[in-house]
Amino acid sequence: MSEQQNAETLRSLSDIDLSILRLKKQLDELPQKQHILEVRQKIRDLEAKSAQVQKMANDVARTLTLLTDETQLNERHLAETQAGLNKSREYRETSNLVAEMDMLANRKAKLEEDSLLQMEKQEKIAGVCAQVAEAARKLEAEEQAVTGAYRQVGGKLKQDIFDLERTRDALVATLPEDMAQTYTKALANKAGIGATYLVGNRCSGCFATLSEGQLAKLHEGPLVGACPNCNRMIVTTE
């Protein structure tokens, strides 16, 4: 290829590089992407709350089990004490059994009260669990909807980027080996822009305004030089 053709190829590559950067910026700034991140954070927060509520539910269930076991034991003691009282013929023994019956009856009342409180807690927790489950269902549906929208819009952008990158690779393959290597190295090291060109007295890559001396030096050299500011390959033809 001639020097002019190489210069034109590099100008095309510069335009492609800028287009790819713009498309990647659009992809990164898609509102659906931020929305997805926000919804997923809400889901994580809700999962943490769900775990806390479940722990509360487990604690109440264990407490109710203990109260039920103690209530059953208390009932047996009451029955045994009542049986002993029915057989008792001695005053002191009867008095002791009556005192024990009173104690067991008081404990029974307290157990019933505690059990009722725990069941009320259990009912409230069940309500919270239902609310959390419904909120999780809505967030899941929202995530699916937003993710679908992101894939639709983002998929188009990704395909456009892929197509431009293929075109860029094909153009690079037409350059002389040393020029292609220089371009590829610059592409990796210079924020995704491997070649630039002059726009008046400015570099299209770094947008620096070049002095008259710098411009004169570039125009005196070959059609493809190096930007004195960013050191990218720069095409000096208009």
C-alpha cells in the first residue's frame, strides 16, 4: 500500500476507535444497568432481613417447644399431686400437697400466658415472612424485566462494538507490519485510541492544541507521524 493509503487507513481506524469508545461509554452508562445494580442490592438487603426474620421464627418455635414440653410435664405433676392428695389422710402431707398443687397451678397459668405470647409473636413473624416473600417476588420480577431490557439494548450495542472491532482488525491487517505493530501497541496503551489525525491545529485523540512549530515539523515529515503531546500515531493530511 502507498503512504497515502496507509494514512487513509489510519484515519479510518481513528474514527472506528472513537466510535467504539463512544459505544462502550453508552453501554456502561445505560440506565438499565444502574437499575439492575440497585434492584440486586435491594434483593441482598431483603435476603439479610429474611434471614433475621427466619432466625426469630426459629427462636420462637424452639421456645414454644420448650413451653409445650414443660406444660406436659407440669400436667403430669398436677395429676400425680392430685392423686396423692386424694389418698392423703394426714394433715401435714395434705398441706404440703395443697401447697404443691397451688405452685403447679400457678406455673400452669404462667406457662399458658407465656405460650400465648409466643404464639402471638409467631403470628406476627408469619405476617412479616409473608411480606418479605411478596417483596422478594416483586423484586425478582423487576430484576427480570430490567435485565431483559438491558440485554435488548445492551445486546445491540455489544453487537455494534463487535462489528466495529472486526472491521478494525481487518484494516489493521492491511497495514505494513511495523505500522500495524505500532498501532496495536498504542491501542493497548493509549486508552483505546491507537491512531489520530489533525483537526486544524489539534490532535483528534488527546485534543491538545499544537504550536505552529510542532505543526510545521509534522507537516515536513511523512504523512504519518507522532503527536508531540500524546505520542500516538497521527495522520497529518487533512
